[in-house]
Amino acid sequence: MSNNIDNEIRSAFEKANRIVLASHIRPDQDAIGSLLGLGSALESAGKQVQMVLTDSISVGLRFLDGSEKVIKTPENPFDLFVSLDCSDLKRLGNALPKAVNVDINIDHHLSNLNFGGINLVEPENVATSAVVAEHLNAWGLELNKTVATALMVGILGDSIGFRTSNTSSNTLRLAANLMDYGISMPELYTKTLVGRSFTAAKYWGQGLTNLNKIGGVIYTTLSLEDRKKALYTGNDDADLINMMSTIESASVAIVFVEQSKEKVKVSWRAIPGLDLSKLALSFGGGGHPAASGAEISGSLSEIQEKVLTATINFVKMNDNKSKIIKGEEIKKMGERKS
């Protein structure tokens, strides 16, 4: 099956001269890494490539070659449209023009809806960047230091530095192969996962001030006002969720990031063994078992109550211990914690 798909993708790349690559809104390291990595490989093969992201690349990842070429919407004409690291069409945002079909869908999310003409989806893989790295040769494309660096950033980001449960010996062998192209792992690890801007650190301070815990669920909120106080220019959580997931005694960590007065981005992280992807799907989102997200319409307080109720009950059902609780109880518990 994979060989047939590889042949179809290779044929599509060979026939196309003008190719659009796009990834999801609020791009993380894997979205950026897979986009820049595949884009650079296609450019080296003589293709005209448009790399498209609705939202900007975070300042901390602009050291990657090709990041200055990323645009917000594709320009006509183009022969082929490729989606990377997106589980559904909504996640592409304005990167997908109206009446345009996705020709190739490359991803690793279990919740992927297989919306492409050709679908290469590997849920067992640690990152979409890893999918790209493993298949490049079969597509007639070559690795070099620029390509390998971008793909390694994606792998490091989605595996949280090789810490997720789907990190395998194959993942480490792939990383070693990429390192052979001249990558300094300590330097790239620091740039991808450890380094923080001053404003991001201040933004974290706002989130940590709002930190709460109910049972095995730890959570915080980042409001529009918090973003303004910290002078943080992004509309994400500055990767605070991954730090929160390291806090002891928490089964699930949640960050609520206010996008507008009527829209909130919710990010979940869970300990190994808990599958949050279906919970996120129930709120119109998706993702991985241990790392999922959703963008939900409504006020911050309304969404927080609904999501906390659902998440705490999800944890309780998996523990097979405590009784199911209602939203009003969540509100009272939160008031006692504040």
C-alpha cells in the first residue's frame, strides 16, 4: 500500500512544476519543519514552490532556512496543492483557496479525515516531519543539511525532545541519519525546545499566575489581556502547555488561550495511557492521544467550564474511581481554588 502511495506522490511531484505546500493555523514545530523541509527538497529538484501558512512562523524558529519565503495565501497559478500536518480542511485556514481540492494529504494524526486525492497518513509515526523524512527518497527527492535541519525541528517538537510514548527506536535511528547531514543536536534542541524570548517568558508568568488544579487535571488561562500585558505577539501559548505537562501528580494539563471575545484555543496534554484525541474531537478538534487541541466558539468562562467538566469526567472514567461531576460543581471547585 505504502509503495503504491509513494509512486503516486512521486508521479504527482514529477508532473507538477508549480507546487503549493500548506500547513495548519498557529503552526507548531512539526507544521513548520515539514513545510520547510519538503519545500526545500522540492526546490532543489527544480520545482517552483509556494510555502503557505495563515499564521506567522514564531520568532524562535525563523532561523530555519526558507522561513522568509513563507506567505499567507497562495498565488495562482499552481499545479499541485499539498497539505502537511493537518487533520482536516478547517485547520488550513486561509491557506486553502475556495474551490481548490487538496491533491496530496501528508499527516500523522489519528483523527485525519483523509480529505486528499492521495492520502499518506501514518498515525503511528512521531511527526509529519518524520513521515516526510522517511519517504523523501521514494519520492525522488534528496536530503541535505537544510532539509534535514527543518525535519529534525519538526521531529523534536512533536516528540517533545523524544519524550512522547510513540517515540521508537526507528525514531532515534531516523534522527541519527538526519544528524549525519551536519546537524548539531545540542544547538538545535536548544533552539527548538529550550530557548524562550523575553516576552514569551513574561507571557508564561501570566499563565503560571493563573494556574489551578482540580483532581488530576491542571489548567490555566491566557486571556487577551494577559497577552497584552506581556507584549506577546503570537496567538498561541508560547509552548507553556508542554512545561505544564511535566508537573507531578497531573494526569492532564490544559491551557485555554483566548483568541477573541468569542473564540478560545484549548490545548490538552496527557500522561501515557490516556487518549485525549476523541475528547478533543467532541469539541470539534483533534490531534494525538497524548496531545490534542480544539478551537471553540464561546466566551472564555463558558468554554472553560464545559471543557473542564468533560476532561475531569474523562479522567475519572479512566480511573474507574470517583463519581461523575457536573458543571456547577466544577465552577464551585474553581472558585475554592482561586
